[in-house]
Amino acid sequence: MSLFKARDWWSTVLGEKEEFDQGCLCLADVDNSGSGQDKIIVGSFMGYLRIFNPHPVKTGDGAQAEDLLLEVHLRDPILQVEVGKFVSGTEMLHLAVLHSRKLCVYSVSGTLGNVEHGNQYQLKLMYEHNLQRTAFNMTYGSFGGVKGRDLICIQSMDGMLMVFEQESYAFGRFLPGSLLPGPLAYSSRTDSFITVSSCRQVESYKYQVLAFATDADKKQETEQQKLGSGKRLVVDWALNIGEQALDICIVSFNQSASSVFVLGERNFFCLKDNGQIRFMKKLDCSPSCFLPYCSVSEGTINTLIGNHKNMLHVYQDVTLKWATQLPHIPVAVRVGCFQDLKGVIVTLSDDGRLQCSYLGTDPSLFQAPKVESRELNYDELDVELKELQRIIKVVKSQGIWPMPEKEDDLKVDVMVSSNFDPVSQATDVEIGTDVVPSITVQVTLQNRIVLPKVKLSIYVQPPLVLTCDQFTFEFLAPEMISTVSFSVYLKRSYTPSDLEGNAVVSYSRPTGTPRVVQCKFRLPLKLICLPGQASKTANHKLTIDTNQSPVSLPSLFPGFANQSDDDQVNVMGFRFLGGSQVTLLASKTSQRYRIQSEQFEDLWLITNELILRLQKYFEKQGIKDFASSFSGSIPLQEYFELIDHHFELRINGEKLEELLSERAVQFRAIQRRLLTRFKDKTPAPLQHLDVLLDGTYKQVIALADAIEENQGNLFQAFTKLKSATHLMILLIGLWQKLSADQIAILEAAFLPLQEDMQELGWEETVDAAISHLLKTCLSKSSKEQALNLSSQLNIPKDTSRLKKHITLLCDRLAKGGRLCLSNDAAAPQTMVMPGGCTPIPESDLEERSVEQDSTELFTNHRHLIAETPVPEVSALQGVSE
């Protein structure tokens, strides 16, 4: 904020709800009074033309009735007003008004009044031109060096320049490559038009080149300029400024030099008349208008620049000389002479605030009123302080502290339907011949206070899909209830990593504090799974031990019991939508359950569902000490195979992207070669460049298709990897009987990403997290804690380091390691297990020895499963037969 404000000399507000722009303000002696006093001409988009002659009695007065010389409603929107010698046969000034489809030239004349009403002013139409194209802006000047008159050039919305020699239309030319019109100015010294194209280039066109170029009454004829008669319209010079321009102004020092000023969105440029940059200035704020004018110092130029922070800056070349505050954002600024007061700054805002001001040095500073001083009674303050301290001690001893509100501002309840939708909502599924069901989920919201804007977002794990995942509510009264429903279904032929969904509600309290409420829900297994045929053999098997007698599987999974096999109560088959199968077996004599499948990742959902249903079953029976465990070996080898497959797809994607980038560079190079050949006036053979272009194009398309296919495979591999990771965390938790907090740490380390990206992938993120655990809470010596992790995550060369760290993590947990994130985790732990804990290897040789030791502990799970058979497995023989 500036210390000095613009001193208000005269101001007024124009109309009601009218709009203005930079071309709507002009200062000139439009009535040819000869006094040298400027008049303010303002046109609005509502079609009102007003002419003011301000003469306040004292500084800061508002507009008086006699200040308004003329007010006329022209009906059509006024885009721009200019004053010049626009009528033939006379050198008097006339007013040119540009409408969207019409150019009108008026004469403004005044008649001396004999009564107290004062002088009377009239507006007389001299001539008008109806435009065939919608106008954008105009400029005027002595085109071609004519003397004693001004010509007008209008730029249309489609980039055509139309030149009018006063009452007659001269010619029209299309600017080459025009897409959007830009600001337009005329330089009398070089006799050229200067504009900024949509290519963000300042371009200059000679008037003589425009005059002798091929006529362009229709835009289609621009394509015929190459073949027809006449000369091609070529640019005199061009300069790329890299941004769109707001305005152009041309200032002449003298007859031998002139400067082109261009106001951009972030900079303003001063160019020589040959297109070379004289200087440029980067602006701190977004500009709204500007006005260059000659400085009193020789060789320098002053510039007024208004910005969107209600400021007006005065620059001398690139040096800020003054900054003043305006009461509005100016869209147009001019400098004029009123009542022998030279240098009055006239500004106009987009809502019609017109002000004449000057730069003063009398700041209006706020002075705080004097406060009545009174003497402090220190004895009373001591008594009050002791009383407050006594109250604080009582509150501390009783534990009475202000508790946060227990009642939420918004209650969220999610209910999942127990039955499928009568008509499935599944669309565009890619699962083959299976009929894909959908299930309805209903979310109910109840507010306690007024909440104007509440947003509900629903999240499920892919490839599960929602029919709608975003909702917006308006709770304009307390205790309102809103309910929404949507359907969930499986879209692709592989299983999701979890059946749990999340409903997240975000809102802002009346105080402006943002709040988030979430409610988790679980989808039924039958949404993605069907009853299947039990299998006797499988590549991957798991055995879960419990401390309770086995439960009949049809009672645990009532929706998946096969009626034809009523006697097989300890065997059940599951078939996921898409084809993969899982078999579940329960022992009749021991307390074990076996899950087996051909795909390792498919074991996760059935294993997790089995444990959840067992816990729920025994809770209903009143048994609170139910526990499950895993005594087999951790299947690291199968898990590592999924990691390698996922990493291989990431590497393939990186190679394909590099190859696509090379082919794209080659494709553009061939295009440039062909374009050069086609532009050459002398035809030359293509030398098979067209064949090479076609072949490169096919390679680019094939590579793009391959990248898209690889991304789909990578997404599927990442989903399978998340399922296997969930299974590994579950098995480690059952194996070492980890607490809920320790399992949460494992989940944070192994599942840090919801989405896998090429820039930040799963492998490097998990490796960094596991390394942190190994060097903090699972460390053995202080030397390990001193090792620093890399601050930047990059894609590794291979997965060997990650696999070694995962193996070492399991080894540390097997030997008594403890997962924690508390402050005492930094201290070296004393392991209770015999043999101690293997330290983190400092070299490759030490790491190999650790790998050999851990391999003895975590051998292939496929071989160990035969050593712990489940009793009564012979029941499968009848099923297989």
C-alpha cells in the first residue's frame, strides 16, 4: 500500500450497471473551442456517449450538472472513441465512434446560451460506415504520409484490417496467420501498423505493403494470394515477447526516433521502431492499463501503469519514481489539461468510476485517539494474580478441562444392501461370460447445525467401480436428513486388494474451520466371488491355526455352500469373477484351516474373510479368547516373484516412453524437412521423406498403444501386489502375534501408496520405509542408527536390495524385534531371543552371509507345507473324483 493517495480533483460515477474498457476513454478539444482545454469523452458498452468539461469550485468536488456537456444514447455498444481530422475539406477535429458493426463520425458543436442554463452542445452525424465484419478496435493517423487529414484503420474479430479514407472505404487486408485480434497502433514515423498476434509476437506491417497486397474482401481469398495477382502480405519485422499484450502505444521523441511500448501480462516492453528491444521491465502486479509520455529528462520516457491492486505506478524508463493509490482499478488512463491545470491524470474503471486526480505529497494518515491514562494499582493486581493461580491449581488437581464437543456437527451412516440389485448397474465390464452383479450402498447424512456446502466422496479399491462417487448437499436448517444411493460392481477380471470402502464428508463450520468426517464400510464377498468347485491340488497353500474347535464351513459361508455336496462340510470352493479359484478346507479333528489356490495373491481375500467370520462367529457364541496363528514359513519367494513382475513392467514402461520420445523427435524432424521442401519455390525431390514420415508415424502409434497396454498391465500387477502385501502383513502378524499398533506400522511401511506412478513407485518407497525401520526400532547397534538415508527416491536398478531388506525385517522380527515409533525407538534394543539379532550389513559380503542365514529360516513355502499336513484331508478325494 502506498503512503500517498491520488489526490481527488474531480470525480463522478457514470450511469448504473454500465461497463467500460480501455478504448472507452478519450481526451481532446472535441468542440474545437481553441482554448486548449481538453474535454473528457466516455463511451459505454450500453451505448451511452458522454462529454464532460470538469471545472470544480474547489479540489475534490464531485461532478456538477453543468460539467456534463452532452449525453446521448446511441443504442449500439460503443467499443472505442477517438478524436481526429476525420472529415474531408476541413482540419477541424471530429469524433469517431466505433460500434461492433458500424463506424460513425460526429461533429460536436456548442452554442452560447443567453440564459442561466448555459451553453448548449449538439452532436451531428457527418457520415457512417456499415461494417461487414464484427469490429474489435481501431487506430488512426496520416497513413501513407497524407497531410492535413487522418485515416482510420479498423481491425475485425477475424483479423482483417479495413482502411477508410474518411468518407470512403479504401481496402481490406487479412493479417497472415491471424487467430485472435490484438491491440493495434499506428507509427507515423515508419508508416506502419503494429499489433500483437495470437502467437505472442509483436508484428509490424508497412502501410504500402498493405495497400499493394492482394485484395481480401473474403477470407477464403487469402489462400489464393499465393496463386493470384498482387503481392503477398509479409511482415516487416516481428518480435516474440512470450505473453499476450494488453495495449500498444507509440511515443516519438522527435522526427528521427520513436519508441513502441507494449504492455504485457507480466512485463512491459520498450522497442525501437525496427523491432529491437530498448528495455523491458518485469512488473510485480498484474497490470490493467498504461500510458507512456515524454519525460522532462532528455532521452527518457515516463510511463503510467495501473494494476489490479488499485495502484498507479510512475516509471522513468525502468525506474519506479512514484506509486500512488487509487480508489478503483483503472482500465483506462489519460493525461489532460483542464482549467490551465496541466498533467491531470484521468482514470476510468470498468464499472464507470471516472476520476481526475493529481499526485500530491499530503498523506492522509490515521491518528489514534488519545487513551485516558490511569495509574496502576499493583496491590490489586497481585491479589487478582494469586486468585487466578489458585483457580488454575484447583482445575489441574480435579482434571477439569474444557472438553471438545462430543457430538459431531454431521453424522454419517453407511448401509450396504444384503441383496444384489434386481437389474445390474454394471456397464462396460471386461470379465468375459460371467454375469456381473451390482449391489446398492446407501449413505445417510444428518446435520446438527447449518452447513451450507457439504461434499461427499466415495472411495473403493479398483477394479471395483461406483456408478457415482461425488455428491453435494445443502443443509440450510438444523436436523436435516439426506440420503443418497449408488451401486458398486466389478469392472475387470481380477480381484481388488480389499473389499473395504470409505465415505469421506468434507465441510466447513460456520466459523470457517474445515472438517472431515469419514465412515468405512465393507462390501460382501459375493459381489466378486461365486461358489466354485473345490480342487485337490494347488501351487500355493496356507495353514491357519486356531485355539477353538473347527466350525462348519457352510455355517461360516452360507451363501457359498454347494447343495450337491452336503456331506462335505469341511470343504468349500470359491471362484472369483474372471476365472481364478480358491479352495478352503477345515480339519475335523484339529483346529486348523487350509487355503489353497493356483495364484498366490488370490489367497488374501479368502484368508482375511475366514478370520473375520471366525471372530464374528465366536463373538456371537460368547467366546472372547479366540485367537488365530500361523506356524508355517513366510512365503517370501512367491511374494518376491510378484515384486519382480511389477518392477519389470515399470522398467518396460520407462523404456517404451524413452523410445516414444525418440520417435517423436524423429517425426518432428522429418516434418520440418518436408515443410522446408514444400515452402521452397524451386520444387525438389522428396527423397523418400514421405515414406519415412509414414513409417515413423506408424511406429509412434504402435509405441503409444504399447505404453497404454503396459500401463493397464502395470495397474493390474500393482493391485495383485497390494493383495499379496496385505496377505504378508496378515501372516507376519499371526506369526509373531503382533499388536494392532505394530501391524499399523507394517501397513504404513509396505502400503505407502494408493496409486503407483512412474516418478514415485512402490519399490523405492517401501525400501526407504523398511530401511528406516531397520535403522531405528529394529537396529542392534548405534552404528546402524548413524547411517543416513538418501533424501531423494529414485527408481532402483533391480529389486535385490529390497528383497534383502524384507528378508532381514522378517529375520529381526523372528529374533525378538519390536516395531514402534516412540522416542525410545532410537535406543538400541536388547533382544531376549537366544542368539541375538543380526545387525544391518555394512558391506555386500556381510549382506550375503545374512541372506544365507535368513534363507535357512525362510525356505520355500511349497516344500514346508508337506511337513505339517492337515488331518482328514482325504475328504477331498470324493470331491475330485
